[in-house]
Amino acid sequence: MAILRKLAVWGALDGTAGAVRTLNAKYAHLRLLQADRLPDGWVGKNYALWIGVQQAKGSWLLFTDADAEHQSNSAARVLQIAQEHEAALVSFSPEQVTENWYEKALIPYIYVRLAKLFSYDNVNDPKSPAAAANGQFLMVRRDVYDAIGGHAGVAGEVLEDVAIAMRVKAAGHRIWFASGKGIVRVRMYRSFDAMWQGWKKNLYRLIGGTPWTAFREIESSLPWIPLALILIGLKFPLIFLSGVLLLLARQTLYGLELVRNRFPFSFIFYYVPAAFLYTGVLWASYRSHVKGRIEWKGREYAIGAPESIK
């Protein structure tokens, strides 16, 4: 099996181009491709990847972020996984590197919530319509990619990775989605603002993309009952104790979910700020999508009728 051995990116609006130039000093086979003006109807990332694919010659395409840290022989291991599971698309949710408190609070919390919506078992079951992928590491057979229209077929999609996975599965091909621990790791964001804007762009669509699913997520995420009991209990010790115990119970359950999703159990100490950050960014994401516009890396996009707004 051949595999794409060139990295094509378009990094005019972020640090991707600089990252590739740095990597190029160590890996001479990397190529940095510059794209022209973004055509109407395209999200910038999708157009960049489409430009890169036009230069690729391999029978498999690997889409990954420039700052993703791949473990030794990651691509070869994925090709083996694809053979074992007869999958036309293999994607991993990378191991998340978190350093600041807000990263340790929000990012694991989001992944725990998404794991309930996109369980690996359901996604990997060919009988289930569920489909998911993570664009930080997505490998797909070139012939299948071409058959579904590639990134041109999802040109205006903000969640292009999920859209491609859905198209691949709907076309009758198997997909394989799993944890990337031991294969690939990444630090998604390096500032609070970047983290907020990134999840504001995606979260509403990821949790279902309807006002009802957003309301249900907010209602089930906030520990409003234990917090209400604690506030009421400021004058009533038994009620206060009940609120504290209930909050500790929810925190412990969250800790078990963290471990199940390969995050440190110690992150339970970020539970309360995580819940509030999550509901806050979900509300912001909902508001952006209701208004029909999202902002990402210096550009504004219309939602619904995909068209880049200059």
C-alpha cells in the first residue's frame, strides 16, 4: 500500500505554514503548498486540503494537523488497522495535551460528553448509521475519497471530518474510529480565546445542531440541583450537606467517565468550572449558528448556505 508522503497546508491565517517550514528542515519530503484566493462556497481548511490532495499520488490519504505529534510508525499501524477491520476510513481522537487550567477543565469535559453521542462501538458498527471522525488524524482510501466527492463535496461544511465520515459510511464502506492514545497526540489550543472560538465554531453542530439538543445538554450538564441545595442550605445545615454530597456524587461519576475516556481521574477537581465553561461555550455556539454566521481564523462564514463572506 502506498501512502501520501507529502504535507500540504494553507497557513496564511494561523501558524501552520510556519510549523511546516520548521518541520521541513528535518523532513525534506514535506512540501508547503500555497493556495490562491478562497473561492466562494469554501471553508478555508477544506480548500487547503483539496489543494493538497491534487498533488497527492498515494492510494491512501492522511489528513493531519501540522502540530500533531505522531508516534513512531503511526501511519503503518493505521494501515494495518484498516486491513484488519476492512475499513476504508480510519480516524483517531488524538490524546489531548492540556497545560492550563481551562484546557484541563473544558477539553476533557467536552470529549466525555461527545463520547456519549459518538461511541466508538456505534460508529464502528456497519449496521449503525452513526458516523464520526477527527480531522486531526483521518486516513482514507483515495478511491473512496474521490468517489464521495472529497473535500469538494463538503466544501462549505464546518465539520468536514464528520461530513466525510458520514459520506463514506453512507456509501457502504466501513469506518474505524478509536482513541489515538499511543498513536497521535495534540495540544489543540494555546490560549483561552483560541479554545473558546474553536469550540464555539463546532460544538452546537456536534451535539445535534438543534435548539432542543442544546437545551437538553445545558440542562443535563449544569449541576443546578446540588448548587441550589447548597445555596438554600446556607441557613439549613442538613440541606447544605445534601447539596454537597450530591455534588460530590456527580463529581465522582465524572471522574469515572474521565478514566473511561483516558483522561486523568484528578481532573475531577475541574468539574464545576468545566460544567460552566461547557454550557457557556455551547450557548455561544448556539447563538452563532442561530444568527447564521460563525467566525474562524479571521474569516466569517454563513451557515446553511455555505458561502465565505469576504
